Amino acid sequence: MIEKVNPSHPDKIADRIAGAIVDLAYKRAKNPRIAVEVLIGHGIVHIIAETSVNLDAYSVGQAVGKIAGWSIKMDYQEVPQDILLADNQRTSIRCGDNGIFKGMPLTKEQIKLSDIAKRIYERYPYDGKYILNGNRLIICQSNANGEKLRKKFPTAEINPIGDWTGGTDVDTGATNRKLGSDMADSVTGGGLHGKDLSKADVSVNIYAFLKAQKTGKPVELCCAIGDDTVDGKPYSEIVAEAKTYIDSVGGFEKFAEWGLF
């Protein structure tokens, strides 16, 4: 059983905005420290960024407008990173927080639903949510012709209470609320989005997930803030692997669209 939401779901809009702001930070510094929280809905977006770099409100507003629309109002608050957290990273790349992590091989069902969701989104790039539980496929797709979808997916339950409109004018979104959609069975405690690569929630989660896909076996890891090795590897190597992956998908905003699968 698995659920996917698409990049226009309100929670994914929030994740994408957070990712776009992290992308901005990496344009300003090679190894920025940043953590972003986003709450969006009903014409306004609230953003708090704890960061080691200065991000001007104009650049943040441009990133927000491209994702959420140019008419949205923005409340942006930027604060410096806590001095103790900053000192942890001052001389080397070390684990930026505590955490437990699990990488699980994707199932055929999870891969199938991801493919279905992405195919539907190509035709209907609007708020949508999809569930697959064995042979039961549930498609909730806004701004779509239900009859046309039924022809394409004749056995699916499509928009059970009728055709609908969605998006942030209908519902609110917040960062890291769709962990199952992002990570499938690899969900543990922390979310993937709005954070730089020093954060274990990003780098170790990506590392564990990729290792599980490669080996076909579950991966369980933990770390403490300040650790310089995880899974017997220098933390800097794990960060480098995560960066390669993020770069391969087009950056943090693109990563936020679908998560790990």
C-alpha cells in the first residue's frame, strides 16, 4: 500500500519553495548552512530561514512567484544560524543533527504508483493524490476530466466525490508533511526538504535509500550531531554522494517535486 502526491499538491508546493531557497543558498556559498520552513495557503506564504548566508527578499520572492504564482503575498523572516550549530561545522563537514535512518528497497507496487502519478501529472499538472493498495487504485486529480481519466484507468476509483479544484487556494501546505510520498517505506523521523547537505535528514536519508536500492536489502543507520563517520564512511563522503544525487535530479527544488521515487 502506497500513496503519492504530485508536485502541485499544497504540501509539495511548500517543499518546492523550501528547496528553491536552499538552491539560492548554494548559489551564494559552496557549503551554506540553511534550514527553511514554509507554510502556504489562501493567498499567503510564511517562510522562516535559519541560514549562514544572506538571502535578499527579492530573490526569495522571485523563487516563490515562479512556483506559487505572482499574486501570492509573502512573509519572509531570515535569522542567523545558532552559533553552537555553526561551530559544529566550522572546521570540517560533520553530522549536522541527530537522527535515525532507514533505507528500504522499493516494491513493485511503489514503483508502479510512482509511474502512474507521473504520467497523470504530465497531462494534468495540478494538485493530485494517488493511492495503490493491491489491485485498488484511487486517483484524486483536480482540474481533470473524470470521464477521460476513467477511459485511461478503467478499473480505478477516480475523484470519488466528483471533479474538483485544488491547490493552495483550497488547502494549506507545509514542508515535510508528505514523507510517505517522498520516501515510501524508508520513512523514519526527519524530512528531506528545506535543508542543506550537512543535515543528516538530507544526506544520510539519501545515502541509506540509494544503498538499499543497490543492495536490495534494508539499511538502518543512526548518528549524533558532530559525528564525522556514518556507516563506517567519512561523513564528508556521504554528503558528497548526496550532492551528486541532488545535482543529478536538477537541484533541491526538483528533488522536492517527487522525493526519492
